[in-house]
Amino acid sequence: MSKQKPSSSRSNRMEKRKKSNRFFQILVGIAGLVFVVLVAVVFINWDGAPGSAEQSDQQISMNDDQSSDQSKDQSSENESSSDKNQDSKDNQSSSEDQSSSSEENKDQDKKEQDKEDKSKEKDEDKNKTVEKSDDKNVKKVIKKDWEPVATKQDLNGKHSINWSDNQSEDWQELLRAVSKATGISTGNMTTWWVDGKGSQQAVATVSDKSQKNTYRVHVKWVDGQGYKPTKVEELKENKYN
């Protein structure tokens, strides 16, 4: 009986050693697995970092490109707006220049017309004579070879003063002849009296609206041409007023 006890003790020691070895192997396996996991995590993070940086660089580059494109577009819009404003200013300046040129041409034409009128007046004054009159109401008598006022009437040589209608073309032409002799426009003229001397001659007493000057004008009809002033008498007073 005393011989069996040592065998049991060895067996127990062997069993304990096996258990210790297994536990150690399990710990080593767990440690190895943890190491592998750690290495894998480090590797994955290390491998991903450059990609993220590259992606970030690409994003920055894209943002820079977009900003550059926007700046170019804004610059292009500003240039277009500036060009439009410049074109508008140029058009306005051109319009003003044309208007100014037109006004200058009108002024020049008016000056030339005034010169022609004054030249005609001088030429006509050369043919004008001023005489005295036996009529006590006449200041002076003016005679000149006036041109007839061109008629618009087609009479075929059969003219007669139209006394019945003071709105007729014949009557208006007669007044235009009076206006030509006195220098009073028909719009500023007051007709006080018109006498007939036959069917082709008339004597009209007129004044301006202010009645500063009163005239007695003699006119006659020239066939195919119109009414022609022949004599103007400047009156001292208007006996019809």
C-alpha cells in the first residue's frame, strides 16, 4: 500500500504541468491575436492617411479652380458691363454730336438766309423812292418796283377781285402783297378798309396790332403772276380807328 502513493503524486504533478502549459499557450495565442489586430489597425490607418491628404489636396485644388472660374466670370461680367456702359456713352456722345451739328447747320442756314434777305433788301432799297404828298394825313409816299406775290390761282387770264369772301385765296394773296410792301406780317396785321379801283386794283388801309404805324397800300393784279404792290402811303393817323 505504501508503494502506490508516490505514483499518484506524480500523476497529479503531470496533470498540473499540462494545465499550466495549455494556459500559457492560450495566453500566447491571445497575445498573438491582439498583436495581429494592432498591426492590422496601424497598417490600415497608415495606408489611409495619404489618400485622405491627397483627397483633401484635390478638394482644395477644385475649390481654387472654382474660385478662379468665378473670378473670371465676374471679371468677364464686369468687362461686359463696362463695354455696354462705354457703348452707351459713345452712342449718347454721338447723338449729342449729331444734335449739336444739326443745330449748328440750322444756325448757319439761318445766318445765310438773313444775309440773303438783307442783300435783297439793299437791292430793293436801291429802287425805292420816298416822296412827299399833298394829302395832309400822309407822312410820306414810298414807291418801289416790287415783285408780284406768286399766285396759286389758275384763272386762264380771267381775274376779278373776290370782294364777297375775305377767306378766299384771292383775298389772302392780296393781303400777302400788302404785307410784302409794309413789312407787317399777316398774323400781326389789322385790315381796316379795302377799296376797289376796278376789278384788278385795290387800296388797303392796314396797321400792325399795336397801331403804331398805319399804311395805305395800292396793289394791282398782274395776269399770270399775282398781286403787285405799287405804292405805300404812311399815314399820320388812322381815321378808321
